[in-house]
Amino acid sequence: MLVPYHQDQRLPDDALPLDAPRFAPALPDGDLWDRLAALHDGVAEQVAAAIRRGERPTVVSGDCLIALGVLEGVRRAGLEPSVVWFDAHGDLHTPASSTSGYVGGMALRFAIEPPAGDLTPLAEECVTLVDARDLDPAEAEYLATSAVRRVPVADVEIPEGPVLLHVDLDVIDSAELPGLLFPAPDGPTRSAVLTAVRRLLDSGRVAALHVACPWEPGRDQENRRRLLSELTGLPGQP
């Protein structure tokens, strides 16, 4: 399922070059949080329905925040997953610690410390952060005392029980994936990331896969099409 949004902003149709159903509801008027809540609730319903049908849903979106809707969908299907989070960044800021105010940089922290009281916090010990080579000081300080596990791509292992696997494609070295919104050099190769992700998927424990594509639309389309197809097993967009 393609969710062509970056936060609450609709992306062009070619931003996610996969041949797959799109979930692109009209969002209500209101502030960012109202619009995100509506989008995430819709994603959660789609994910929960797929799991109840015995499927492993794959969700591809324009940023990491959609992972919160995917997590809620897994829970609505009656599962309580661990989270394995591939990312060049920590996504561990709070509104108070972020100097930029970029909400996408808070996605994983929001899963652990939800901003809304009706969401269930994700226990730190249930989170594996993979790579995260580009941390801000506040994120490094948080990780120093938290139970979140941080591992290199080559060393990631699948936890016991159901797992939500989140892959932000900026985990790949930026030299191999031009046009990223927040490029980070000196990262793992595309091949290394694909190998690690396939190993986790082959375990049979991944309840849902979320792939975030925080990139500028319309660039390097063939490379992106191949990467998404290899990662998800879905065909590239014709």
C-alpha cells in the first residue's frame, strides 16, 4: 500500500514509483496534528484489516511518521510488536529538544512517549535502532540512559514475537541514493541494507513492513523504482 504523504502534505503520484494500491484520503481541515491523526487512523485500519486476513502488510510512504499509524494497525489486529527501526537518524527528538521543529525527527520518540494520551507507549526495551549514524546531541544523551538497543546494520537480529520493521531509506549511504531530503554520508551500502532487511523478513516474525522514502520527488526514478521493488518484492511502477 502506497501512502503518498510527507507529514500531511500530498506527494506527486510519481514520488513512490511502485505498482501498488494507493491510500490517499482527503484530510480534514485543521492543524497538522488533526490531519496527521486522521491519516494515521486510516492507515491503522488498513493495516489491521490486512493482518486479520492473514497478510503481512507493506506500507510505503513519504516519511517516518506513517510508522505510527502502522504500529497502531498492528495493535488493532491484536498483536503487541517489537520495533526494528532502520534509519540514518535517531528520530528521537521531542518538541522541546528539537532545534528545527521538524516533526519527522520525532517519530520514534512519539512511539515511545506518545503525544496523545489515548496511544499506548512502546517500551524502550522493545525497540532496536539500526545504524542511526547521524545523531543530534539531545538524541545521543537520551540513548545513553535508555533501554533502546542501537546496532549496526550488519549486526541486527530479529526479536522474539511479532515485529514492526521500519526502514527509512536514508539509512543507505547518500552517495548511492541521490535526492534525499536529509542525506547522511558514510553509511551502509544498498546491498548491505537489502541483505539485512531480507534476513529479517525471512524470519517469518515481521507482522508489518513500513518503508519511508524521504526524498525529493522526480529524481533518479529508475534507481528508486529498482530499490523499492527489491526491498518490498512489489513490482516497479510501469
